[in-house]
Amino acid sequence: MKLSDFNYTLPKELIAQYPSKTRGNDRLLVLDRGENSFEEKGFADIADYFKEGDLIILNDTRVMPARLFGKRKTGGKVEIFLMDKTASPAKALVRSSGRIKEGEIVLLDSGDEVRVLGSSDIGRLVEFENQPEEIMKKCGHVPLPPYISRPDEPADRERYQTVYASCEGATASPTAGLHFTEEIIDKLRKKGVRITHITLHVSYGTFAPIKEEEVENHKMHSEFYRISGENAAIIDEARREKARIFSCGTTSLRVLETVSEPPRFGRSPNRGGSETVEGLTDLFIYPGYKFKAVNALITNFHLPKSTLLLLTSAFCGKELLFKAYEYAIEKKFRFFSYGDAMLIL
């Protein structure tokens, strides 16, 4: 399968640089795979596509202020993009005007020192003199994606998080969830829709570019996921009842598909209950994949030739998806993290 088959041309002005003025006040393109059709709505209308007994899965990861700035002893500027706050030494992407030597000390804007070590599978290893959590609180910046061509601003600390974010550890937002407000979630509850959470700490693995022209040769980096026993039980119940399961975001979908083999999620064969399920996933989904766990997907518009575009092509069907993208470009939808949304039924 050729990567070039998943390319498209996007006018630069359609890349959303800011979120909508009001959360949830975004456009929604609804794709119906059964009817091979799509229609334009507002995101606030999304509850109309749910019915009593449906289940929606939300990713409750919280984005870390993982972008740190500092200086070398020579005065040169350094940017450290922390990948993981738990490991020591930690993995990070390190940028500077010149190559930083192994063992070199960088002085951060907070006054804290960080030692840059050797290479890792992602960037460099770095060692902090104090706890990374405390350093990020003092001087961390919101890690906006590179296609947002501006520095982060105070408003991004709220708008680049979902309203239900609770488990800090991500370096990128699960952006499909950015459209949800408490009012929309409450409307779903009143309709009898079950709402539950999983955690996948979105990281470099989700957004790393595909460098292989043969799609099948691409390898995803691993990302941590967790489903509590309580939430696993809710998912188990929905599956037994053959209820429709809506995944909010490609991240939630990858977790659900990862734990669907064997098809029991967190069910314990000994106690009949459900246990917490956690681990690492490097699941790469592209056309030809057979979905086992999800009936509908809420997602944003994705970059050309990206793993996310391949996943949505697999779920939706490439022909219908690319027709919808052509329509979205013609109608000037807003693309990528702060852009508009799609619902694929």
C-alpha cells in the first residue's frame, strides 16, 4: 500500500491557528458509511445521532506543559520537549542552534538545571535535578503542534485540554474531545447514553511522520493506556448487549481495538468481574484492518499521509473519506487540532 495514495492538498489558511471562540461552536461533518453519504451539521447537534443505551468512550488524558526553554552556557537558546515525566532519565526532543554534547548542562528559564545525555529511540535522554512535574509547573509551555505557527498563549492552557481531562501524561491533546462541553455531555446523559473513560497518553507515536513509502513497513512508537476495572465493566456490559459503541477520537479507538483480543476487555475469568487493564500499545491501523470494538468514530480532520488519516480511511473507507475531505476544503472547514470535527457512523 503506497503512502502517496493518502496525500491531499490543503490550503494553508484552512489550518486552524486558534480554537473557536466558544468551545463546542464548531462545524461537524457527519459521514454515513451505510448510505455512502455525508451532511454538514454543527457540533452541538451531535447528540441527535445517539440513542438510549449507546456508549461513548472518552480519553481522559491531560496534556503536560511539556515544552521547556533554556540556555546553554554559551548563551545559545535550547528547547526541550519532554516525552515522559515518569522515567529517569527521561526521553525528550532537544533543539538548539548547535549540537549539544553528551553530559552538557542546560539552564532552564525556571533556574533549574537539566543534563542532556545520549540518544534514545526518540530524541535524547535528559536528567533533571528536580522533579519534572515541579519544573513544568514553574516554566512549562503548552506543546502546541508545529503546524500552529505561533507561541502558546495563556488561553491554550484551557482550550488545548478536554473538559474531562484528569490523568496528566500526554504531550498532545486527544483533539476530537476538545469540542465537547459539559452541556453537550449532560445532554447525552439525559438521553440515556452511557459515558465512560479510558486513558491513552498521546505522545510522539501518534503523530510521528510515516517515512516509508510502503505503508506496511511503518512502526508505531508505544503509548501507555489504562482502563479502570469500573470502566472495563461498563464496556463489557455494552458489548454483551451489542450496544453501539462510539469512540471519541482515534486514541480511544486504538485502545479499544488493542484490548479487544481476546474479546473481553477487562473481564476476569476467575471472578466474573472486571479488572483494570493497562499496558503499552503500538497498534498501527491502516486500510484492510478488521475492526472489532467500535461502531462509530468522532474525529478531527487529519494531516495528509499521517497515521491518523490512514486509520480514519480504514474505518470509513478511503473513497468516502476523501470525498468528504474535498467537500470540507471547498466549504472552508477548519483543519487539524483546533479545527472542526467529523462523525463517522
